[in-house]
Amino acid sequence: MNGFTHNRLDGKVAIVTGGASGFGESTVRLFVKHGAKVLIADVQDELGLSLCDDLVSTFGDNVTYVHCDITQDSDVRNAVDIAVNKYGKLDIMFNNAGIPGNLDFTILDSNNENFKRVFDVNVFGSFLGAKHAARVMIPARSGVILFTSSVASVLSGESPHSYTVSKHAVVGLMKNLCVELGQYGIRVNCISPGSISTPLLTNAMGLEKAAVDGIVCESAVLKGVVPTAEDVAEAAVYLGSDGSKYVTGVNLVVDGGYSTTNQTYTRVIKQTFETLAKKS
């Protein structure tokens, strides 16, 4: 296989927020394998330092961990400044950190403070990441800003209100930034994963990974595949690489086709005919 396949991010510098676990960890590992220098920004210090130590043993000084609360302007500014000071530039800002919040599925049961907290992390945190990335990318007249949104940005009724609305807002921010920053050669895109059994989802659901995988596969449109965090990382590599040099303003949905259909009608018809057949 050629070098391009192995080193699609060769020479690039990236920041991955929420990079200590889940989609972030998988993306950090894949970015480094593809030749990028990566700064892991997270509040999970133990996990982040462990991941950093693991990768440094193989890739040397190409990986750095920084404690970063993405809701704090000073923390996000510091993370960007450290990446630029240490590696000389910033090519990719992956605003991946986010929280699911409480599983409040009805508006009357929704907790107000939870709603605000979800927006603070998922939307304001993404805004700060983009703002400070733009601060260094605009003078360079190049760069890629990525966001982790969710299949909840294209589906309704399957996620809590706070989470769903926050992920719609992230896509809206991406589209606005795509228009504003295109004049500087900066590309802006989203990745919207479907349900994948990351620690974030399994903890929110209170189920083991195998149980979540079973639910996902049973409800999937695309059969024979168990989705993983690595699938999201592969999308991030593509959107961060020069292979997508004319791709901007896109919400790339990684859900195995789930959001293309509502199979409830077909399922109810099947169940109805099965019931009638049993009675006859």
C-alpha cells in the first residue's frame, strides 16, 4: 500500500477535545498513526495522561496531553497556544468533547440546570474551540475545524431534548463558520455518529457494551457490521486530510443508513399479519 494511505495526516498538527476516551481516544490514536502531531485536550487527566504515555512510547514527542475544560475560555486558549508553541501551527481542531446529559425524554420532566449544562458543554464549548482555532488559522489562511454532532441532528424523538437541540446547534454553528471562514481557506465540517457503544453511551444507558451493541445491531439498517468508535475516527481522518480538500459545510452522518428510514410502519404491518396468521 502506498505512503498516502498510511500517512494521510503527515506533518499536520491537531487538537482533539475530549480526546482521552471514546471517539476522541480512537481519533487521537488514528491521527498519530497517520503522521499527525496531536494535543489531547480533556478533563479526564488520568485517562489522558495514560493515553499520552502509551502513544509517546511509540511515537515520541508527537503527542501531548493538556487539561482543558472546554467551557472555560482560558483553558481552550491555553490548549491552542500550547499546540502552536510546541508544534509551530494548528491544522486540525476537532471539537469532539460533549456530554449526553440526563435522559429526560419529556419536556415536563426535563431538568433546567441539566439543559443549561448540556448547552454549555456541547455548544458553548464547541464555539470556544472554533473561535480559538480560527484565531490562529485565519492568519495562516488554512486549516480544518471539525465538530462531533450526532445522528440526533437529523432525527427527532429518539434523544433527550437538551442533547438533540444542542447537536442541531452544533450543525448550525458549523454551517455558519463554513461560510465565514471559507474565504481564508478554512474548511469546517461535522461528523454525526449514530449509536455506538462508547463509554459515554453505555454509562448513560446503564448497560454493558455487549447489550448496547446488541440493541444497535438489531435496529440497524446495515446488517453484518458492529459500529465502533474507530468508524468515527476514520471519518475524522478523511475530513482532516487533503483527500477532502474541497469538502466543507458537510454533516457527515456515520450511522449505517439508520437515519434514512423509519421502519416502524413495516414492523407493525409484519406483526399484524403474524398475529392474524396465528389466529387463523
